Amino acid sequence: MYGEPSEPGLACGKCHTSLTKCSQGLPATDLAPGLDPVDGRHWSSKTARLDPAQEAAMAFPHLQQPSFLLASLKADSISKPFAQRCQDLVKVIEDFPAKELHAIFPWLVESIFGSLDGVLAGWNLRCLQGRVSPVEYSIAMEFLDPGGPMMKLVYKLQAEDYKFDFPVSYLPDPVKASIQERVLPDSPLYHNKVQLPATGVLGLHLALNPFEYYMFFFALSLITQKPPPGALHVRTSDCAYFILVDRYLAWFLPTEGSVLPPLSSSPGGPSPSPAPRTPAVPFASYGLHHTSLLKRHISHQTSVNADPTSHEIWRSETLLQVFVEMWLHHYSLEMYQKMQSPHAKESFMPTEEHVLVVRLLLKHLHAFANSLRPEQASPSAHSHAASPLEEFKRAAVPRFVQQKLYLFLQHCFGHWPLDASFRAVLEMWLSYLQPWRYAPEKQAPSSDCQARSVSERWAPFVQENLLVYTKLFLGFLSRALRTDLVSPKNALMVFRVAKVFAQPNLAEMIQRGEQLFLEPELVMPHRQHRLFTVPTFTGSFLSSWPPAITDASFKVKSHVYSLEGQDCKYTPMFGPEIRALVLRLAQLITQAKQTAKSLSDQHGESTAARPFLSWLGFYPADTNGSYPGNDLDEMGQDSVRKTDEYLEKALEYLCQVFRLSEAQLAQLTLALGTPQDENGKKQLPDCIVGEDGLILTPLGRYQIINGLRRFDIEYQGDSELQPIRSYEIASLVRVLFRLSSAINRRFAGQMAALCSRADFLGSFCRYHLLEPGLSDRRLLSPVGRGHAASLARGPRLSLRFLGSYRTLLALLLAFFVASLFCIGPLLCALLLVLGYVLYAMAMTLLTDQGKLHQL
């Protein structure tokens, strides 16, 4: 352990100052025997000898480390086990004063969450799971709990108003670029914190209080720390980091009651006042963006004079702002507009784990904002009588989250890979779209299976988030039209979106919001003043506007212009353009259902038609190497059933939302193309007939890329030179090829003479030594038809079948069965040869002379 903290009576023997302040490091003469004056460790009072490191520190005081407590903790972090280190840290936090703890705080935060450059991994909270490492997990969660020792250290330092430097270079790109250009970011989180260096921008940093410093590192560790390769299959919701985020949100953004006060610094002592000397967010500015068109320079940072009552929730404000800034503010409006160009470079790309954590934040924010009682949530409740926490609940989502989340989602929709991992982004979006799911009131389950209607009380939310519903729905449509809907995972995503938008009354509310945006501008001010604003809590600045419909129209237009810019071109969700895309998606859904059924039938027929002996090598192998373009074969018939169910319900929901009639669906079915052969099997991709044969249309290319249709591809080259298969032994195939080539060169004349005979021997030789000529094959490429006749090959011997695992296994199995009947290897080989000769003679008699055979 690290002993007791220094007392005033424990003075340095040379400078007579407190031991913790002594710069000489000489031993005091009045210390109790056995207590080391350097770090409180026990040593013999008789010998009073120090270890070499301490003697060197005494001899060269200018080489001493700034804090011996920090040096001891660093040494123990290497030598002691994790549990012991945490116990020591708890003791240090309890016993030492803030003056000494403030020196170890930056190192401790970095040792827990890792370094900002990602080199140090820290405790690796993103991979720590209770079921894998239960002891380490429970210790870490107890230590980092909102009411645990680490937060107690934060509050102890907060009471002394310590500041810690945080480099600007590790902030999100838009914030970093703004500060480096000497422009103060819009978020109040950075106000009065930017420290300007004497020259250059490399020394730019923020002066953060302990709570802010801790939360900055905690939030950024989700981005800066890269999980180890073995953590690819770790479930995010089971990890310590994910659960800590949930605990911090529940503690600092409570849905019931108020925010718990900070813990006391000492048992029985008074609770410190950890509020920062200059609160970050003025309550009068909640819900208001700055209307000035001039950017504020960093040198013009003004102090904030907040209501003293805001001190009780400053931690809640700080936590929300830090999470939003570090997790969502990676794209600005200018950057988003630049990213629309096809030549734009790829910017920050979140991970699936990042998206899941953001979804957790959004779900809790909805529950937090909706925890207001009905009388508190009403517009008439916006008065001075409202508590700071109530005001914060009303302003949390529109003031801090909305714009940054929209740009974050826009980037994900436009740049996320077209695979099943997009499900995480999709569910995050759908969670934000449905705040009513997280409202405290629960409707009684209805007797029928109909979905419950969305209440009209959510109409303002839908209108003030109109683009999140309509513009992102258009982005999802563009993705869905480029994905393979035969895949069950992709079909599920289409079903999820269609089901959400088909909730009763939701489409009507979206349509009314669009009408408000598109209505004529009769009393609207000039566009330059259209900044996203909502009423303040000291009175509505819109109260003097006569009609209520104009007020709602102003809010919707302000929302759109603030997110998309003043010159945006809005595409109505229920307009003809998006309706045409929905019809195209419905056509692809119908086609995907037919394709899934076709692939399922083909898979069943191929499985039934292949006998058991084919696995042993007596059935012709598939030399074409074809493979399915989706995952139906891997998941089986249950996958086909789920795909059909998802697509059927998705089509039904889309018809409800966009009011598609049965006649329109019938036209879509007829427009799919020519009737399919044999109940939908073997339909070729969409193409037209040209001079050189079939030419793919754009629809045909789309069908091939997504595995909806395909050509029957067959190998048309020399069967001896086709690629080595996975069921063949590569080295053995090459040896057999050289052997058969030597035999063919040596006996080419004799084999040709035998095959030219017209008797049974000639037919027998042709059955084994001839392969089909290209002129007799069904060629799919029109280019090769003119050269097919010239590529016919003469008789030759092929031994490649002996290089197959299945052939060798069948031979070994035959010898094993023969040994059970006391038949020796030589006799068994003779019986096998005799049996094959009889089989080949029968096949020769039954095969027409023009039929060709290939081993």
C-alpha cells in the first residue's frame, strides 16, 4: 500500500516543509521508526537503509519524478494483478488529498480508457465481458460505476477547481477545423475552454474540469480504441463499455426523480459543490441557435452568467453534450454537401459497435424527454416555475441532438456497405423515428392484431423532424433497390421499414408536415432569418404571429432549411418521384419472391436427383463450378419461408402507406418479363437480341449482380486444363496430368486406330478415350461458334479422376469392406477392375454411338 497522506507534523529534515512539498527529499529526523518519508513504506529502524533507486533520488534531487505516488502507481501497474491494483487505487482515492490526487488523475484516466492515439489499450472495456472474465468485469464495473471510487475522485478534484489540458487535435474533424481557424464552435461545451498558444496551432488545447476530462476520454475511447482481432465476435450489449454507458445515462439523465447529488468527499463530511465556476450552458439559450450571421472568434469568448439553479444539472448537460459531440459531430453541413460529390474523399466512418452505442443513447433520450408529466410537457408550462431538469428534458433532443444526428444518419445511409451490417444503422434510425415507443404511458393491448395508432400528440415531433422521415426514407429506397432482396437479412430490413411507416396515422402526419412545408409563403420572413428555432422558456417569440398554422409552417420550414441549407431542393415523400421508386421496389419484391421459390425448387431437385454413390465418386461431378448468388442454400428451406413472409408483409405495408391498388400490383407482375419456364425456373436475365447474340440490359445487369437471375454457365475449355477443384488433391492431379500426357503422346496412333474401328472394341474405346467436341456442345457465347469445329480433340486417356478425394475414399472403403470378408488387396483390385469392365461394356451397349462420355 501507499501509507497515509502527509500530515503537517511530518516535515522534511532540511527545508522544514510538508513532506509532499519538499523539494530536497531528505529524511526527517522526527519520523516514527519504520516509516519511509518518501512513500510511506516500512523499513528497519536499526539499519535505516534505502534501496538504490531511493538513494539515487536523495543524491540527485533534480532528477526526482514530480510525484512519488504517481511513480509508485505506474510501477505497480506492471507488477501487480488487476484486482490488487484496483484495491490500492480505492485506498489512495480515500486517503490522499486532492492536491496529490490531481497529479495522478490524467495518468489514471488514460490507463483506464487508453491513450487518445490508440497505442495504449487501457482496460479494454469494449471487450470485457462478465461471462468471460467475471472477476475483472465486476471489479471494473464497481470501480467505474457512477457512484463508485473513480467518480468520487472526479468530484474531489472538482471541488478544488482543477483544470486539465485536452489536445484539440483529437476532437472530431469539424470541431478541430473550426478551432484551428480561430472560430468558436457552436456547441457551448467549448465556450471559455479554448486555450490559445503563443504561435502556431499545434499547442491548441482545451482547459477542462475533472468531470469533463473524464467524460471526454470515456466517450472518445469508443472511437480511438481499436478492438483486438479476437474481439470480432464479441456481443456489444454484453461488454463493460456498453453497460457503463447505460448506467451513466440512467444516473445523469434520470427518467424518474432528479439527478443524484455528488458523493461526499469523506464519510460524514459535507458534500462538495462540484459545479464549475462558469457553467457551460445558459438556460436562456435553450432551444435557440445563434442568429448572428457573423462567426465568433475564439478570442471573443465571453463568460456565461447562468442561473444558479442550473448547477444542479450541470453534469447532465455536460454528459449529453460530450456524448453527442464525440459520437455524432463528425460531419458539418458544409462537409455533408461536399460528400454528395462522387469525387469526394471518404471521411470518418463509424463502426457497427459505434452505431449500437448511439442507438442506446437515442432510446434513453426519448425516455428521458418523455418522462415529463403531461402538465409539464404542455406549452403553457414553459415558465420560470419550471425546474432546470424539466427545461433540459424539453430541450435535450432538438437543441443538442437533432442536426448532428441527421448528418450522421445521412452519411451512414450514403456510405455504409450494401450488406447485412446496415441493420444496425437501420434500427438506430427507426428508434429515433418512434419516440412513442419509449413514452411512459402504455396503451392496453387491443383484442385484434392491428397495430395501435400513433397519437396526434406526436405530430409536432414528426413535423420538426420531417427530413429524418422523408429524406432518409428516400435514402433507404435507393439502398433497397441495389440489394439482393432474395437474402433473408435484406428482406427483413425492407420489412422493418415498411412496418414502421405503416403504423396507423403516421403516414398522414408526415403528409401534413409536407403540406406545411410546401404551402405558399404568405407571412414568412426573408429566408436569411430562417434558422431552426423553438420557443424559449420565458415566453414564445412566435406568440405575436396571428394564425397557428403559420406557426407550424414556420417550424417545419425552419427545420428543413437549417438541416439542408437555404437552397435545398425538397422531394416530397408522397410525390410522383418517390412513388415511382416505391413501385419499382414493389416490382423487385415480387420478382425476388419468384426467384427465392425458383432457387428453392432447384436446390430440392438437385439434392433429390443426386444419388448416394455420387458422393463416393461414381456420379459425374459438377465441373462447371457454379454457385448460388445468395445465402438460401446455406440456410435451407426455413430461410425461403422467412424471405417469402418478410417480402409478402413488406409489400402489403408499402401498399398501405402509398395506397397502391391491386390493379397496380397486377401490372407489376406482368411487367416482370416473359413467362418463366417450368413454374419460374431457369429464367434468363433481362436482355435484347443483337447482331452477335443476346445483350444485357441495365435491368439484366442488376439481376446478375444481385443474384436474382443468371445464365447457365458451363465449362467450355479442355477438361484436363480446368482449375483444380476443392475436392481434388492438387499435387496428385498435376502428377496424373503429366502421366496421362506422356501416355497420350506415346500411344496416340494406336488409340486413334482403335477408336476408328466399327466393331464393339471400337465403341468400347470411343466410350473411354473420346470427349465431346466443342461443335457438339451448347455454346452460350456467340463469339466462339465460328471456331468450335476446329478445336475438336482426338482420343486420349484421362487419369484425373484418380486425384479426387471421393474416388480415393471409395477405393479405401472398398478395400476395407473386402478385408472384412478375408479378401486380400490383390484379389480385391482384380474384382474392382472386373466389375468396372462389366459396367463399361453395359454402358457401351446402351449408349448411342454419337453420345459422348467424360470421366
